[in-house]
Amino acid sequence: MPVDSPGSLRGAAVKAMTEEDYLTASGAREHTGKANPAAQHWADLMTAKYDELSVADPIFGQLRNCMELAVVGP
């Protein structure tokens, strides 16, 4: 959906995020609140290049639309 079309979200963007987790001895997942530098670099590039990626592979544009619908919701 073009940004200026009715029903579109102005400024809607995809932001890739990352956080390191680890498993405890009991198998529970613990969040660290920190990002691995390599994973953070990937997330930053994915965010910066998402528009280009969605042009090259339309499924990423469709995914953005799904995320917008999830934010707006019923």
C-alpha cells in the first residue's frame, strides 16, 4: 500500500531488533537486555535496507502490511 493511500500508516517502518537470551540449568529462558554486536549490526542493516528489500522481494512488503494490520488491529 503506498504511503499516501487512504488507510495507510504515515511513517510506518519495520525495525529489526535483537537481544541475547540464554537458557538456565533448568531450561528456562533468561533475557539479558543486551545485544550481541554482530546481531545488532544485522538488525541495523535489516532496518536500514528494509524498503530496498521489499522492492526486490515483495514478500517483505506483504510482511510489513501484516505488521501494520497487527498494530492497527480490530
